[in-house]
Amino acid sequence: MDQYLTSVWSASADLEMLQVQTDQAHEALVQALCKAMAAQIPPEEVAAAADMSLSELFDALRRRRVAPSAEDGHAVHDS
């Protein structure tokens, strides 16, 4: 394979892996936000812990989608 195409393929694969990792990290964050809010932690504290404004926190919670959890069959929230 041409060295330039190999370089393009490698960079593309690296980007795809980073996108997967970003999606997984975002999912974990949204789940943690949901759990903190369910535990009745004040929204201001949850937002500060996530380095978010209150509007960013509520936007993240509003945009989550509900899917069954593979672990326990309960709803899992994700955006």
C-alpha cells in the first residue's frame, strides 16, 4: 500500500478510536449526572463537579435517551 494511503488509513483509524472513546466517556458522564441528581445532590454542585453551567447540565439530562442496561435491566440514560 502506498505510504500516503497508509498514513491516511492510520490517522482515520486513530480518529475513529478517539470518537468511540469520547462517546463512551460522554455516556459515563451522563449516567453519573443522572445518579447524582437521583441522589438529590443539588444541581449547582453536580454542575460544578462536571465543570458545567446549570444550563449545560440540564441540556445534557434532557437530551439523554433511555435504553435497557445490559447489567440490571433498568433504564440507562445517555445522550
